[in-house]
Amino acid sequence: MNTVPDKVSVLNALLRKDLSSFIQQTFATVDPGTRYLHSWHIDAIAFELEKVAAGETTRLIITMPPRSLKSVAASVAFPAWLLGHNPQQKVVAVSYSETLAEKFALDCLKVLQASWYRAAFPATRIAKGKGARSDFETTRGGGRFSTSVSGTLTGRGGDIIIIDDPHKPEDATSDLRRQSVLDWYKSTLLSRLNDPVGGPIVLIQQRVHEEDLAGMLLEQEGWRHLDLQAIAEETHGIDLGWRGAVARKKGDLLHPDRLPHSLLERRRLELGSYVFAAQYQQRPAPLGGGMVKWEWFDTYDSAPERQGGDMIVQSWDTAITAEETSNYSVCTTWLVRQRRKSWLLDVRRSRLEYPELQRAVMEEAGKWRASLVLIEEAGSGIQLIQTLKSTGGLNVLGIKPRTDKKTRLMSGTPFIEAGKISIPVDATWLADFQRELVHFPRGKFDDQVDSLSQFLSWLGAPSKVGMVGRMC
């Protein structure tokens, strides 16, 4: 009698026992046109998730960079693997958007319907008529149930909750939107565990802010944390289970094939250090703190001569009143050379009532022969824009802020880090400008920051918005 198992039986046994191998097979199913590039960090993730499945860990946080197979592992493969072992289990999966939640659900459904999965887990089958876009149920009553952050879970409960990137990256600096995620977790999601005491919760995400969901939960006791930085900032070991351990040395890359040095450096320049430190290094603040580093700025001793094609752009942030306790009205004046390089020429900062404010705008524009005047289309700026356009003589562009102050500044930091923004080495206004900028967002005033970020927003517009007309 032949007792040597055939290759199919060995593969099926491996897929049942080893989540890392299962993740690799899942990848081939949901992304068949892409070559799978294995790295030890997949083994580390699988080992930690296996401990959740075994009941050894009930609270797990994994922080890791984007494009590192995070969602394939946690939102697609892991739920399918859990249901393979226990088709009665109810898995609640959360993503920040409904579109992503549906995509991961459909990918997971595709895995359960694959022939290799059916061979490895013959007891797990989709119930007839229960394979919807965002939810599906097994013939044993279990299933995978999806929702987006702030979505409804009325009447639904889960034996396990998996949260995959709860924050939309562009909402990271919005206190309101970020807090709404934390509130939804506490008021809605936590109550959906069928076993409030022993039911496991897995959070896997790229860090986006010091006060994101991972930041809040890491301050609580009882959470196990697997921290996977794109570039190791210190030497440490990571457990891989039966595969042993990996010793990460300072400077080691997490996944050289997918995130090589050249790509990471390009991302750092594109995103700026603040965003890169959060999303790729899982450290949501650059070493030394602060959204903008003073040393990022290029400097000049004397301003360049204006050339053909250059623009003088003035950015106004206007205050509502001129009272001593109110904010300042600020105008920053810039020499812009084909949007490749900009020099900060002057900063005017004063408290002005409306008639004086209008005269000040006209005065500054005439003094510097401004090509374009940017004015925030809010508060006193609305009337100011209307008046200046009706009187003529100035090319005025109203800027409607679409995001909060921190988000606006953050989106402009790559220009500063890339050396495209130059400031004088000496000016009467420089100390106040520096003090406000490096203390933002915790400083008393932010009017100069608003003027700067408004200019950077215009500078980063996809087309030459502002030569004429209005940017909305």
C-alpha cells in the first residue's frame, strides 16, 4: 500500500496549516497578471494573524507602508482562511471607503470559489443566493460582512473584526474627519463583537497621524503591535514563528523588490518628510517634530532680477477685524519663475479694518507690480474680491479653501523640501515668519502660514490657474 502523499494532498495540507503560503496562493487568484514577490514581512504578518486565529491574541495592530500586500493578507486571504477552518465564523471587515470594502469582499469571494480553495477546504461553500457584492454567507451560517468607516452595522455581529486602513490619507490632518473615525470605532464598531470579552480585533494600517486610530489604541493596554517600517530606524528582531526570526539592522529595507531605495527616496520628495514619516516609517512626525523644518528652505542673499516670463504673485490672508486680539491680515509677495522656483520677497503683516485693507492690497500690488493677487474667498476676503474686481486694475484670483489649514500646508511641503522655495537670509519680517511657521499648528497665530499655504496651493495647481479667472 502506497502511503506517500501526492503533491496535491501536500499542497492542500500546507494551505490549511500555513497562512503565509495561503496568502501567496490568494495573490495569484486575485491578481493573476502580477508576479508575486515574497518577503519575510509576509511571514511575520501571517504568524501574528495565525495567533489571532488560535485565540492567543485578541487585540492586534499591524502598521506598515502602502503597497506592501497589506490588504491582500488581512482583508482577503485571512477571512478566507478563517472561513476555511470554521465556516460558521462571522467575519466583519472594515475599510475607509465603500468602494474598497466591496473590492476586498469580491476578491475574497473569488478565493472561496477557486478550485484550489475548494480542494483545500471542502466543507466551506457559499450558500446559494448569498454571494452579494459586499457580503457573502456560507452554507454553515458564517460569512464575511463588509462595511465602510461610519457605515451601518445595525443587526450585524462578528466573531472577529478586521479593520484595514480606517483613515483616508487625505483626511489625516482634518481633526473633524479623523475624530469621526475614532468616535465610530468606539460608539458603533466595538459593540458589534459577538464576544465582547474574548472576540478578537485586528487593525492593519499605514500610519497617517499621531492621533489616528492606531495612535489611540496603542495608548491602551492589551494591544500587540507589529511595526513594519519601510526603512528600519533601529536594529531589532521580528518573530516569524516556525520559520525562526529576522534580525532587521538599521537601514534595512522592508521589501527591496517592491519598495527599493530609489522608489522610497522619490516618495519622500513627492510626499514630503511629514507624510513619508507617517505612511512609510509608521512614525507620524519627522524626527525633531514639526510640519515644516526651517532647514528645508533654500535661501538667498539678494533677490534675483525679474526676467521675461517671471510673475510677481501676492497671497493675502485677510482678518475680519483689526482688534488687538484678532488675527493679522498678511500678504506674502513672491517672484515665480515658470513655477520651477519661487523667491519670497516680502511679508506684510498688520491688523487692518476693511477700508484700510482694500488700500493696502492696492498699495502692495502697485509697489511690486503684481501679476496676480491671491485672496482667500472667505470672511472679509469675499467683499474684498468683489470690490477689487469691480474697480479693475488688478488681476485678482479668489481662492476657496477646500481643506483645513494643516492639510493645505502639508500638501505644499514637497515644494519646500525640493528646494523650490527660497527665503532671504535676512529681513526685518523673517523672525516672526520663522517663529509662526515652525510652531504651527500649535502656535498662537497662523496667518503667515495661511498665506504661504495658499500660495503653495496655487503653485501646485495642475494647470496655470490664476493667470486669469478664478480657481474654485
